[in-house]
Amino acid sequence: MTDLATLPALLVVLPILAAALPIAATIINRRVGWSVAALALAVEAGLTAWLASGVYADGQRIVHRLGGTELARPDGGYAVGIELVADPLSTLVAGTIATVSLVVLAYARQAGPRGNGFYAGYLLLTGGLMGVVLTGDLFNLFVFLEITGIATYALVATGDRPQAAVAALKYLLIGTVGASMYLLGVGYLYVRTGTLNMVDLARVLAGTATWGEGTWLAEAGALYAEPLVIASVAFITAGLGVKAALFPLHVWQPDAYQEAPDTVTIYISALVSTAAAYALLRIFLIVFTPAFFAETPVAANAFLVFSVTSVVAGSLLAAAQRNVKRLFAYSSVAHFGLILTAVGVAVHPAAGPTATRFAIYGAVIHLVAHAIMKAGLFAAAGSFAAGVGARTVASYAGLARVRPVIAGSIAVLGFGLVGVPPVIGFLGKWYIALGAISAGLWPVIAVVLASTLLSLLYVARILEKLYFDRAETPEVDQKDHPATDPTDSAVAADGGRTALPSLGMVALVAGAALLAVASGFAGAEVTTAIDPLVEAVLAGSPEVGTNA
Amino acid sequence: MIDLLPLQVDVLANRYSYVVFAIVLALGLYMIIASPNLVKQVIGLNLFQTAVFLFFVSSAYVVNGQIPVIPKDATGTFVSPLPQVIVLTAIVVGVAMTAVALALIVRIYDAYGSLREDAIREVRADD
């Protein structure tokens, strides 16, 4: 097992080291960036597949102890040093990251941006995301969140227009305040418990720590009702809520998604907020566990109100948008609200074992499903922008006849957002609704079901324009995009629709649509993969899967 | 309230660094929100982060604590080095963040000729 145990560290280190190569290689060759990134990410995907084969073989939990195994867990089983953990939950998300990184890179070859610096940032972002997903230490999570953040800010700023820099700075200011709040929450927890390791924290909080005989730990009991612990939950939720772009902490997100180059938008919309939502899911389920929320039901209710508001507000704001990228950005606000609603249901005191099980299924499936669907939709929006210069909903009129494959994929993925079977978006919403129903949380059920109609509000607008608007020449909206954007004006000058989207772009869009449908049939496989997480949460154990 | 009074006196007399932490945190946040100048917003961000560092460092202070280089068979109170390490790491992260922020501000200034948010918004509205 020693081979497998080194993999989590390799997955984090490889992209970060490789990120230095494109910049160094600039001295020799300016065009080498893509090849370096492709090689590194192909190896990364291979390693992830290897790790997944080990983890899913029998629901194992593979731990890598940084700094060697000698000092780790010396007596009584508390961790010294940082642990990287690959368990059935983190490996699923790591697999999503590896796949999306590789596929979006294929898209970037044609769509650009092409500088070596871009690929360095791209690899750094991949490494940071892997770290967020694999780490088992709360402070380490902060460091990786910030690595992800820095890479994202830089990538957003690579947009052509100066507005991109303004959007990136806004993102940086808000994102860093969020990360600092998270750090403060971690600090409160550390001051109270004396540990940063997620597993140890869960045990100290529950009062089941097996070490610290003769110290305060032995007679402390459960710490769930402590003011410091409750305050830390609030800070961590606010901090990660900023990163996951929950309403009303989402204000950085539409600008960043709109101004970033199309490739970057695909990548960050699919993965960056996903990593933050994953972190929140993991901390709530594994560290604080439903037992904390049973002690403080107010926290569970407040969290549900917070995420449910995000669903409604995000959908309504999305329906009001004219720019397609902004529309999808607000739709992400709604969908992360839905994912965290599921987390809120899973930990809610009203939820029995069945409700918790369904809600966890729903949260994890929708987390991955949203990444696939949003990547495909932003890629489709990017190909329309590159091919026909269409960036607003109005300018999509009649495009289904010009670009049938991309329009068809938008339809499939859009139905996925709405939650129409057999697209995977249905599966996630189905389980979330089932969870809410078994828990008997009627206001939540109403919102989850209404979210379907609300998604239809904006998806139907796009589909109606694409398929049923018979405008002869799609009007390219020049107001949103003045002549500063060279590709746009060039396309508009020679009458539009001459530039064909590259094969890679179409393949990515259609591939995302096919994957979204195919994975909609893989419900049983996915739920089996998540089962160890459900068992761990239900048993109140902080370790997901069996120890290798 | 009578019960709380000794606690408040104790906090102000012996644990005033936590009070400073809260004040600096609020100041930094207010600066980010209220100042129209982008550079001042970044300074506010730094204040905000520094306040969090101050919290960690104050929490690690132990009366009569010794540095955690522990000889064999030593007795006495030793200080946990972890909060200091955390703050060091977080400072590095903060420096990197400030560098990126300032680089973005340079680009914004080149494009708009101003560091004030309201002026930039006017230029954008004219576009």
C-alpha cells in the first residue's frame, strides 16, 4: 500500500511543480506552455485513476502523512503534522478536477489565452484545487484555498478588457476577506480544541478523544455548545460561503465570470466554487457532524435559510440577465445554494437516517453534476462568442439552425439544470427533494421544487431564442462589447458566422452533454461510491471508508 | 451584569490584545467597505489579515512559557509553536495576495488613470 499512499501528495505536488516549467521554458520557446500543461495533466489524470482504483476497490481510506510516518499519531492517536486523505468522497471530487482540467485544456488550445504564463496559472490552480480536496487539515485547507484564490485572480485578470482587472480586484478583496474569516473560524476552533486535523477535531468536539489523559481533554466532554465553537461555525460558513458564491456573498462572481476569458470561465465555474462547497460539505458532515446541529438547532435552521435564499435569489437574478455568461453565473449562485441546502438538510436535527442518506447523495451528486453541466454550458457560450460573436440572450436568436450541435447540447445541459430526467441534474435534485421530504422540512421542499420552475425561467428564455426565434440575421449586440474586443469586431465586420468553432470546442460541449446524460443512468454506481461517507456520517465516525 | 464586570476588567487589564484584535479587524473591514481608493482598500485588507494574525499570536502567549526547544528530562511550561508557524505561513500568503492586488491596481490605473472607484465607474459608464 506504500505506493498508493504517496499518490495524494503527488497529485498536489505535480501540478504545482509543473507550473514553474512553462515560465522557465519561455526562455527557450514561447509556445511550449500547452504541451507542458497537457503532459502534466495527463499524468495527473492517470495518477487520479490509479488512486481511485485503490480507493474504490473496497471503500478504502488512504492517508498520506507529510513529513513521514514516524512522528504521526505517536501515542493515543492524535495527529502530528499534516495529513492528506484520499477517501471515497475526496477521490470523487479529485477525479472530477483531473478530468475537467484535462478537457478544458483541450479547449484552451484553440480558444486561448495562449501565453506560457496562462498555463503556469492554470497548473497552479489545478494543484491548489487538488490540495483543497485532498487535505485533512483545516489550516492546510486555508493555504490551498488561497493558492486557488491567487491563481484564479490572476487568470480572471488575463481578460482582454481593463474591466477584467477591476473584476479580478473585486474578487480578490472579497475572496481574501472570506478566506481570512475562514482562518479566524479555524483559529477559534484551534484555541478551544488544540488540534487542526479534521478527524482529531471531530473527536475532540464530540468528547470521544482517546488521548490527553489527565488533562482538560479527559473531562471536557462534548464541546458542541461552547460559544467559541458556535462562533467558529459562523465564521467558517461565512468564509466558505464567499468562496462558493452564496447569495448575498456572491457579488464578486458575475463580474469575474463575465470578464474572464472564456476558457478561464469554464474552468473556474466548474471547479473553484465547487472546491469551496466541497470543503464546507466535508467540514459540516465530518468535523461538526449532525450532533453539533442537534445541540444547536438554530445553526441548522439559519444555514438552511441562508442556502435556500441563495436558490431563490440566484434564479431570479439569472432570469433578469441579458448577457449569457452573467446568466449562467447567477445560475451557479442558485445551484450552490441547492447543494448547500442538501448539506443543511443532511445535518438538520429533523432528518432521520434516511433523510440524511438521501440529502448526502443529493449534495454530492449535484456538486459533481453542476461541475459537468456548467463547464459544458460555459463552453457552449464560449463557442458561440468565438464563432458568431453572440454574447447576449437576444443575439442567440435562430442560432440552432447555424450551430445545431452546440445548440442541442445547450438544450440538454439546460434541461439538466432544470432537472429533467435522464440528465444527471435530475438525479441530484431528486435525492435532495427526497431528503427534504423524509426530513419533513416543508419550506425546503417547496423551494427545492420551485427551484425547478425558477431554473426553467432562464433556461426556457435561451432555448426559446435558439429554436423558436426566426430572426434571419442574429443581431450581434455591440453595446455590451465595444470595438475594443478584436475578435468580436473582426467577426462582425465580415458578416458574422464565418468563423467556425474548432473541433475541440464542439467536442467538449457535446461531450459534456453526453456525459451529463450518461451519468444520469449511473445513479446506482454513484450512490454506491458515496455510501462509505453516508455510513461514516450516520455512525458519527470522522473517518470515511476503511483504513488501509 | 454585575457578574460580568470582573471579566470585563480582566479582559481589559490582562488580555487587551484581544480587544485590539477586534478593533483592528473592524477597522480593516470598514476601510475595505468605505474607502473609494483602491490602494486604501488593499491596506484595509492587510489590516484585516493582521488582526487575525494578532489573534493567533495572542492566543499562543503563555506566562513564563519557554521556547519549544525541549531538552531531555526538562520540566516547565513550553509554548506551542504551532500558532507562530500558522501566522508565518499566513503572512506569506498575505504578501502574495498583496502583490497580486497591487499588480492589478497598476493595470487598472494604466487603463483608467485613476485609483478611485467612483471615477473608474464613471469611465466605464462612458464606454
